[in-house]
Amino acid sequence: MKKLKIIVEKHPEGYVAYPVGLKGVVVGEGDTYEEALENVKSAIKFHIETFGEEVFETDEIKETFVAEVVV
């Protein structure tokens, strides 16, 4: 088992969740925060079962930051 950091975004239509430190695209959605987390957890398990342990980034991510910039 590996511990992953998950980003959860709240949108007008619901929640979107995705992991940090995983190769490939893995996303979960839900009407609630908890539902989005459960869906992304299920998607991560499927991703690992499909592509194997090499989907994990080699370096452990110590911290995750959210920053805002103007472009």
C-alpha cells in the first residue's frame, strides 16, 4: 500500500479529485467531496491493476502546494 496525496477541486457542478505523483491521468468525480475521493480511489486501484507498480513516480512527494499566478 502506498499513501498518495489527492487534490480535490470544488466546482459548481460537483467535485473533481486527482492524485499527485502518479504517471498517467486518473480522475474521480462526485456530487460530494467524499464521493469524489471514493471514485478517485477506485480509479487509482484500477490504474495500478492495469499498468502495474511503475505508475508511481520514483521520488516521494514530500509536500504539495497550491499556488495562484496571473497570466
